[in-house]
Amino acid sequence: MFRCRTWRPARGWLAGGLLALLAGCSSLYYDTLENMGVDKRELLAERVDDARDAQHAAAERFDSALETFREVVRVPDSELSRSYARLDAEYRASAEAADRVDARIDDIESVAEALFDEWHDELDLYQRDDYRQRSARRLEATRAHYAQMIGAMHDAAESMQPVLATLHDNVLLLKHNLNARAIDALQGEVDRLETRVADLRRRMRAAIARSDAFIADLDSVDARR
């Protein structure tokens, strides 16, 4: 049975009618891509690249939101309405960046599952036991490396939620209390937000490093399988 997922093209030039029709079903989609010369290993590497870029963008977006938050607590009462609008826009942009990271992780998990299933099934095609065993060991090593990478990505993605929650609460506070008392309340939130953004940054760096290492590992897969 085909497991259907939302389609996202790996490359702009692949956006054609046939792929659009197959977009919802991963098995047919991946088979069609391979017939066009794009194998699952290459597609996985591209999706890891995309996720890494999304993580970079999200980290920068959260840094921007933090800087806007710092500025808001310093504005005079007359500027509160404008400051609220800016902070609200930063929150919404940060939430969208977090959603993009989640979507990229989903994309990775989809193609990784297909790749590992295919690799496992193809072990039975070997005639020589030593080749089969070598490929099986390589499969397990790659799976373990993948598990470390995807775990770091999920860890980084989860670290965005406390930042978003803090931003959202303070956007609402500012919306409902456009006065000096709201600014006084926000003053105490700066340190908390800075700590959470710093933690997010650390986790993002770890996930990106794992991504780089996994892509390097994938580059050697074909030669060792």
C-alpha cells in the first residue's frame, strides 16, 4: 500500500505534470524520480540541505525577533502601538520559520524511510555473503548516523517552541496593555527570552553540524554499498 504524503519538488525543473499527479504518493513519486535519474540518496542529501538552510533562516529570524523585543522595552509610550505591530510581525514570521523547519524534517523522514527500506530489501539480491554482510553493516551505520542527525533536528525544532510561546505571550500582553505598565512587565522578560534564544542557537548549531556530517557520510555510501 502506498503511503501518501504532501509533495514538495526536489528541484524546480522537476515540477512537471506527471510528478504533480504522483505528488501524493511517495512510492510512485520516488520511483518516477529514479527513472529520471534522481536516486533516493541524492534526494535525501538535497532535503537535508534544505532543512539545514531552513534552520539557518529560523535562527536568524529568532535573533531578529529578540532584537525587536529588546527595542520594544525601550520605546516611549507614544510609540507603543507601532512597536506592538513590529513585534507581532516578528512573532508571525518566527512561527512561519518554525513551521518550515518542521516541514523540512518531515520531508527528510519520508525519503529516508524509503531509502533504508529499499537498501534493506536489496540485501537479498547479493549472491556473495561477504558483500551482503558488508552492505548490511554499512546500512546499520548509516541508519545510526541518520538517527543522530534527525534527533538533533527534532531537538532544535522543539527548542523553538518555548521562544515562540514567550514571544506570543508578550505580544498579547502588549496588545492588551499599550501603556507604560506593559513595558515594565516586558522588561523582566528580556533575560528569559535571551536565554531561550541562546539555547535555540546552540541546538541549531548542533543540528546543522550533524547535517553536515550526515551529508558527508552519504557521499561515501555508493562506493561502500
